Amino acid sequence: MTRIRLPILIIALFAFDADAAKPPDPSRAAVKGCTWERLSDPALGLAAWVQRCDYGFRKIDFLVQGNAVMARYSDGGDPYPQVEVLDLQAGESPEAGIRRVYAARTEAAIAKRCVLAPWREGAPSGRKRYAFVPDAAYRKELDRTASPDEVPEPACGDLGDAPDGIQYFEAQPDSGARKVLFVRVGQDEPLFDEATLELLPAK
């Protein structure tokens, strides 16, 4: 009996490994004029689905530059960082690392009035998303001076919650990666798949 079951067990294990190694499919269809491509960069530590678009008068693709996945437009302008990959320090939790990065890149007078909070729209399973939002006293002050006819400036700086778009920090605790992400989704559906960003474990 062992001679019969062993090959079956080996085949089953290979099938399981193949499924585990297969990247997730994009979470939505590509927009008209675009196709999904898998961008994977072990040095950056990230794999992502991104769209390559050809509208005739404009072409859009993505590239890795520095610590970020950048959107590049053929009709001019510098590539724009859509997803930043940020290293954690030794022994540092994702939340502590996010606070450190935010404090380093935000004016101190603003940073001390903002707190790290779970992202208001939640996160997919296995992920944690966060944004910096005004503390209670700061929120009351902002509410008193807010105008319904104007879009306010980001109360918590460039890495804080955005009043006219979507951006957040993301941690993937089960990935084994010592990194977190800063994701700029923007106002419209992005040309990268924010739902399937994959931090790669260090090798």
C-alpha cells in the first residue's frame, strides 16, 4: 500500500506548492486600452500588478525607481511614485516604523497633532492599513474653520490622510518582509492593483 500512496502524496505536495507560489490574479479587469503586467522586483521587495496603457496620443507604464514603483507618462512629466517600499529597522514593529517615517518626513508642528489610526475603509485579510489623522483637539479646530466650498489642505501633511484622494500606509504581517508600504491610490481607480500588492520576504 505504501508504494501506491507515496507517489500520490508527492504529486499532491507538488500541486500544493505550485498553487502557493502562483501570484494572485488582478482584482479587477484592465481599463480600455490597457493590459495587466506582473512587475516583480526582489531588490525592491515588492511584486505588483500594473497596467501598460496605449491611448495613441499617450502611453503609460510603470517602472521601479529608487524605493518606489513609479507611473510614467509618455507625454511628459517626471515619473510619479505610486507605491513606496519602506524598510523597518531591527526589532521595529510595522506601526513603530510607520510613525518613524512619518515623523521624519512631516513638519514637527503638524506631526505632533496627528495620530496613527486604522484606515477608514479597512483592509483585505492579511493586511493592515493606516493613516495619520488629526487628534481630537486638532479636529475640532479644523472643523471650526472649514469651508464647505473648499477642499482643505491635507491636515496631517503629505503622508497623512488626504481630503481629495486616497493614500495610506500598509503592513503585511504574514509576508515575512521587514518592510511596509506607502500607497498613493489617488482620486480615481489606479492603474496598479492596490488589492494585490505583495511584499516579498528577504532571501
